[in-house]
Amino acid sequence: QVQLVESGGGLVQAGGSSRLSCVASGMTFSRYAMRWYRQVSGKGRELVAGFTNYGGTTNYADSVKGRFTISRDNVVNTIYLQMNSLKPEDTAVYYCNAVSARPTMRNYGMDYWGKGTLVTVSS
């Protein structure tokens, strides 16, 4: 089965940096569109960064543009989120998301989620 495991969360001071990782297994990684979401306590889930489609361009939430960078490594089935100049408002649980992107696949259009990793930015 498809599994996504996030890591790299923790406590960081405002202005600092951190990097999140998401390792995917149980699937052909190159056939999935990958994204990062986050959820602040008491609010809905927000798209932070992702690929518009497999092999497509990246996009970012306005709130993180210029500070966060998403990358994808198809060799090791991992996506990363490099977070710089962190702010207290970046505090959230960050989730890795994968969407089956090819119509020939039996699970086309299905999406999968990791369990999340908590990032806490202190002021």
C-alpha cells in the first residue's frame, strides 16, 4: 500500500531554518504528484507548496513564497521542504500528500496522506 512518512519537524526559533522530508513507498513514485500541506490549530488544511502536476512547475502559498522551497528526488522516492526565515505563524502540522496522476492507473485520482510532522516556531 502507498505510505508516506514525514520527518524533520521540531522546535526552531524565529528566523531559523529547517528541512522536512517525506519518504514514499508502495508506489511508483514518478507517477504521483507530490505536495506539502499544513494545518494550524483551529484552522483548515492549507496547501503550502507542490508540483502542479507530475513534472510540472512548482507553486507556493503567498505566505511562504521566497522562504520555502519544495524539491523532489525520484531516485530515493522523497520530497523535501526547505524552510528558511521561519516565523511563528509557520507553526503547524505539516503533511505530505501524493496524488495518482496517470489515467492508466487503477487508482488514478486517489490521494494519500502522511501522518504529519509538527513544526513549532518560537518567538
